[in-house]
Amino acid sequence: MIKRTILLSLSFAIGLCLNAIPRNTIYYTTSNDSVCYFHSFSKLPWGMISNEYVDGQGIMTFAEDLNELPYYAFYDCKTLTTVELPEGIKFIDECAFRDCESLKSIIIPDSVDSIADLVFAQCISLESLEVSPGNQRYDSREGCNAIIETATNNLIAGCPATVIPSTVTGIGFYAFYNCFPLTSINIPSSVSFIDQCAFAGCTSLTSVTIPDAVTSINNHLFYNCTSLKSVSIPAAVTSIGEQAFRECTSLESINLPASLTTIGVRAFENCSALKSVEIPKSVSTVSKYAFNGCTSLESVKVHWSRPLSIPSSVFYQVNTDECILYVPQNTSMLYMVAPTWIDFVNIQEFSNEPDANTHFLTIRQGNAGEMKQVVELGKSYKFLLTQSDDKTIKRVTFNGKDVTDEVTDGWYTTPVINSDSELFVTFITADGLPTDADVNGDGSVNVNDISEISSLILYGAE
């Protein structure tokens, strides 16, 4: 019985050896049963002995064992349907299978420990993308039809059939680049980072929800996603990178979170279906050509009490004769004379109305008048009480308490805001007169006398 078991095991092992791909050979199939050639761009470090197609299978044989698949090896081989790579290959170089539009399946051997960018770009028929179970660097866990770097849980290459596992924490550079058939993708909440160009050129992608843990929309992330109609940007995002949504010609709306600080160069360029945009007060940088070519824009809403300085090209090719610019109450005159904003013919003011979670913080300057700022209840806010050569801070009170000593270099941080909160500031002029006087000489003390109120700058929640 023992002898029989040994013989069976030996026979099985011999069978495996006989069926193993020789290390100097690549097996493949094509849709037209003809030979497939390495692309002329590719640099072969070893000579090819033969390339023949026999009994429904292509066989490439090389003079030496293969240790890499070179740059652009099978690029644009449009009839290639399957590939079997030998053990011993350690490196698959950039664009090795790019634009192999008929490629349906491939298994990455155990020996591969480095895979470059864009290896499977535009492999639009890829149904099975698998890593051999013995590979120590990469895996395709849970039958996900993707390549994942095991140590980092970073998905580096996907295909139209990919299902992203819940253990993935990042999506790599060019991971789904030009994946034309991809119509939707479920990105699990475990993902906290999506690299540049990850979904660029996914022309059939119609909607996407970005996980809450993501803090940056990186450069070119959805560039040329021409079918993308809606995208949900999480509240934690602080920046939208260069050309992140450029050429998203079906995008009709976008929510910009209150945490956002930067809108990159050409971020929404040629989003020709975009009808409205609301830029939160937190934004401090809007880069050149950010909304260039947004020809359907009907309204732009901003929240700065003083117009943000932006490049003249931000709204290039936007019909500023028809597009309405909505600005905070009592600021329209500032926008009417501010560079770039002056281009908008129709500037209308809106009133900030508090909801159940917000409050009108009353800010008074002496007896001259007051302004109101919508703030969130339960949060602390930081204000810059700007001084000038002819005016200095005399007294600051919050909720009736003198807090002048708490002002540092003009900055004052409030306690937690409640529904009765009020900030009171008195400045003193160079001649010793308080600013709660008839400073404009119109015979009465009123809101027109508040020359310094616009310098009470809300900096943001602590």
C-alpha cells in the first residue's frame, strides 16, 4: 500500500513537471488563431528562437530563461486572448499588455515581485486577473480580479470585472486607467487613499461614491470620465487636484465640502454640463482655469465676506453675462469692483439663515451697529480683529465678559458658541475717539459708521 502511494505521488509530480511551462517559453492564444508578435517598442534582452501557432496555441521560445517581461511587450496586440507566463519572471514592465483589447485572462506567476504602471491599461475584455497563490508580493484575494500588493493592501491594477475587497486601503496610480467598460465601482469604506489617474479615462463610469476616509481628490483622478454624472465627495476632503474632473462632460452637479481649501489647476475644466457650483468659505485657493469651459454654468455661489483673489482665467469661457453670482449679504459692492468677479453682470446677495444646528452670532462695534455671522452651535471660533495705524482695539467682550486680555496679535478665540453668544468690539482712533461715533458725518450713529466691521474676519471653527 505504501509503495502504491509513493508511485502515485511520483507520477503526479512528474505530470506537473511535464505540464509546467518551460522558463524560456510563453504560451498564448489569439482570436484569429495566428501568431502574435512582440511590439517593436519592446526591447528584448534575449533572442527569440521561434514563434509558432500550432493546434490552437501560440508558442514563443527564447534563447534564455525569461526573468522579465519588457516594456510594451504585447502592446496593441489586439487579437491576444490568453497568456501563460513561465515561472522565473520577476518583473513585468510598463504597458506590457496595454491595449490588448481581446485579452480575457492572465495569471501572474509566483516569481513576479515587481509590476510597473499601466501593464493592463485598456485591456477592456479582461475577465480574469489572477495572482498565483504562491506569490509572496501580490495577491488576488477573494477572487477579486485585481492585483493587490499584499503588504500594503494597495490595489495596483484592476479590470472591468474587479470587485474591490473590504480589506483594500488604497487604490494605486493608473489602477483603472482607460477601463472603458467600467460603468460603476463600489469603493469600500476601508479605502483612505486613491492615487493620481486611478480612474482617468473610464468613459462609461456614471457615478462614484468616494469613501469618508479619503482626504484628497488627487490629480487627474477622474480626468475624461465623460459619462460621470454625479460624484459624492466626503466631508474630510481638503483639496481637489489638477485636472481632477477635467473633461467630465456629463457632470451636472458637484458638492464641495466645507473642509475644502484648494481647487487645483483646470480641476473642472470643460465640465460642459455643470449647471451650478457652490464654493465654501473654507476655500483659500482657486487655481487658474479651474472652471474654464463650464459653458452651462447658471449660478456660482460663494461665501467670502471679502472677494477671494483668483486668476482671471478661472471662469474663462463661462457666460458671465447670464451666470448669476450669489454673494453674502452686504458684499455685492465689493464683488462688483473685484478683479475677475467684476466680469459677472448679475450679482445677487443671499442671506445666511441659521438652522437647528447653527446660530446668528451677533458682532457689535461700539454703538455704531452690528453684523451677524452664521456659526455652528457647540463649536469654538477664531476671529481676527484687525487693527490699523489709526485704530487700535480698546475693549472686547464675549457674552458680557471682558476678554480683551485674551486677544493675541489681533486674534481672539471664542468659548463654545451657544444660542445667546454675542461678541462686542470697540476700537479707539488715533485721536482718542471711540469708533461708536458718527464717523461718516451723516448726523446719526448707524451701520454706515462701521468702518472696521469688515475687518472682523471669521477664521474658522477650532
